[in-house]
Amino acid sequence: MEEPKPQPIGLLLTISIIAISFAAIFVKWSDAPATIISMYRMFLAALLLLPIIFVKREQLYRLKGRDFIILTFSGVFLALHFALWFGSLKLTTVASSTIILALQPIIALAGGYLIYKERTDFFTVATISISFVGIVIIGIGDLGLSRAHLIGDLLSFLSVIAIVAYLLIGQSTVKKISHWIYSFCVFLIAGIALMIYNIITAVPLGGYDAGEWRIFILLAVFPTIAHVIYNLLLNYVNTSTISMSILGEPVGATILAVLLLGETVTLMQISGGFLVLLGVYLFLRR
């Protein structure tokens, strides 16, 4: 297997952070159920990749049974992440839901240690602990708002576990197959998993107006760009690094929510968000 060519990792991560920051805004604009938004996002994203997959179809044909099993697990975890996170956005604010995603590095480090025996040090644990304190402050603040906000925070936390599982699976798999093939397969499988769930739970698959379909398409194009970039970068960096870069999303998403949705940011969210970003800054500087 040829050595992968060097990529402008910093530039790609910046583009991905900007693109993924719009995801929460699009979900907030939609009145469709969370699992429907997630399902059509995945199906449309897979559809957009079809021309590239056609060119690389020989690599797709070389996939074996074990590869499809791994891709299925990855796709199901991705579906679970979107269903939980989009559900979170229906209940709590963009600021709280996205900042809770900052717990991702903690889960990623634990998973990386357990699965890949990746080592860490006290400084890394300390910086992530600072971010964790910030998340706790945000949760306490939302507890004072309503029970729904707290449930939304919990769903966001569960979505973090799901996305880290997805990334950990991809960390080894994407080194064996093209990241385009990997992205297409997991997007398609995630869409199928969500469709099965919607059918079983009697969630209507159709009847959504043109405005909803515009949102589905926007979700398929902009935030999905970030996930394709992440899958590409897993050739060069580990899951923990990807997780730390995703922490730029709460900042971008919160600013967009204030400008486009008219959401307000509480003192608790500002204080907790500051600690989260401080931990991120110290980690990245190290």
C-alpha cells in the first residue's frame, strides 16, 4: 500500500469546523423529527458521493465480508449520534448542546487507550478536566431552566459516546480503504438504519414541504463536508486529535445561533464555555 500524501491538516480542520458549525442551525430551522432529519441527511450525503464512488468502484468491489461488518457497526453508531444530537437540539439551546460535544476528547482518550493502547500524560488529562468542569457548569445552568433542557444535555452527551465509537472504528478501517469509500458506505448504512427505526416506530417518511427538503439538502452538503474531511484526516492523525478540533464547533455554532436564531447566551454558558475553550487552547498549544 502506497504512503498517503501529506495533507494541509490545519487548513482542512479549519474548513471542517466552519462547515460543521452550521449543522445545529439547520436542525433548529427544521420542524421534522430528529430521526427524519438524520435519515435524509445521510441518504442525500451518500447520493452526493455517488459520482466519486463510480470512479473508485473497483475499490468498492474489493471489500470483503469482514469489512462490511465493520462498516455496518460504524454506520449504526453514526446514525445513533445524529439521532441523539438532533434530538438534543430540539430540547436545549445550540450553545449547551454543542459545548457538551466538548466531552468528546475525554471519551476518545479513554477509547483510544482501551482499544489502541494510546498513551496520554498528566498535562493532557488536566487540560481536558478543565473542559469537563466547564461542561458541568453548563449542565447546572440548564437544570435551572427546565427539565427539557437537561434531557437535551443528556442526549448530547450520549451522542458524544456514539460519535467517538464511530471515529474509533474508522481510525483503523480508513487506513485500509479509501476514505471516499468509507464515507459513502457509513453514510448509506446510517441512512438505512435510521429508515428502519422510523418504519418500526411509525415516523412518517414523507409529507415534508419544500422548506424541509432545502434543510435536508443543506445538511447533506455543508456539515457532511466536515465528516468527509475527518475520515480523510484519520490517515494522518488519531481520534483524539480529531475530537479536539471539533471543539471549535461550539464557538462557531453559538455565534451563528445568536446572529441567525436570536438565541441568548447565559452567564453560566459563557463561564462554562470559557473553561471548555481554555482547556482546548492549552491542549492544542501543548
